[in-house]
Amino acid sequence: MVKEAEEVERLRAAVLAGAALLEPAVRTIAPGVRETAVAAEIEYAARRAGAQGMSFETIVAAGARSALPHGLASSQPIPRRGFVVLDFGVVLGGYCSDMTRTVHVGRPTAEMRALYEAVLSAQLAAIAAVRPGVEVAKVDAAARQTLRRAGWARFFTHSTGHGVGVEIHELPRVARGVTDVLQPGMVITIEPGVYLPGKGGVRIEDMVLVGEKGVEVLTPASKELLTL
């Protein structure tokens, strides 16, 4: 669970390589374009940049399908209006990366904008809770409490995060009831989400490093709501 300095540097490189794929993905997104075409652009750009492969099967979930937490890219065309969840990562130097960003095609409704802001607030609250000596369950609780105040907690249906290293899912699991204590050198994801059946969903995910005194966000991509 605790990475050595060289491992952290390899993870940093993988994170940067993964984050660079967001721009080509966004350029591909437009009404009528199939989710699989967006995924293909992400994966092609990853290979061109030197990635050994993808950390996991690329998730592109648009419109009502964005309410599926693990909506693998399908042949469905992107609708004229709605969220698009992009969850992907690369393997570089033997180490994995993992990130999620959610964009919106067309003008979002007030409800959808509020949903996005609630998830972002939950993600920032969870990141702020990361520091050495803290049980991972408290990080999970920070995200859930924020969403509870906003009225969305029951639609957050998975854990807040997980460790990342040579495998995409490693310990610790950042979830309710887990008593593992954060230590310097741990690298975990912070990825709360809210999923409204039939409407759409939002997930925002960064990889973070537990430092000696606090937390460092490794994922450099903007988290402002991008409308296309």
C-alpha cells in the first residue's frame, strides 16, 4: 500500500500521460458520435504517446447511460444534451493511472448544474480529509456527508476510492467500515459520484498522494464543468 519514491515517480508519469488524453477525447465528443468512437480516440492517443496499454476498459457513458457507474463505451450515439462520463487510465512504466471527468453536451439544466457542483464539493471535501493517520472510512464519510447535505447521498452507490499501483485496484479501499490508516506514500483515488436513473450521472476522480503532512493531488486536469 505504501509506495517507494521511485514508484511514486512512475505513478506521477502515468497520471500525466493519462490526463493528456482528456483533450483529444473532448475534441471528439459531439451529438451523434458513438461512445465507442470517443473511447477509440482516447486509446489511440494513449498508444501514440507511448502507453503500454489502458489500465482498464475505457468508460464513456453519455446521456441516460451516464447514470451507470461502470458504463463501458457502447455503440450508442451521444445525445444532443446530457452528461458524458469519461473514465480511463494508462499503464506506463508498469504503473497505472485512473481519472474521471464529466462534461455536458448542450446547456445543462439548473438541476444538472447543481448535481455537478454537489459532486465536485464532495470530491474536494474527501481530498481535504486525506492526511497521515486518518482512517480511510473518514475520507469516504467526508464525501457522503457533503452529498447528504445536498440531498444526493442515496445516489452515491460505490466506494470513494482505492489504491493504485502496478494494478488498477489495490489496497486500501476507501470505503465505509474500512479501518486502514493513511500513511505517507500511499496513492489513492478520490472519486465520488451521483447517478440518477433515467437522467444521468456525474463522477469526478483524481489520484492523490498522501504526504508527510497532508495530500498532493496528482491529476492536473481542470474540474470546472465543461459544456460542449
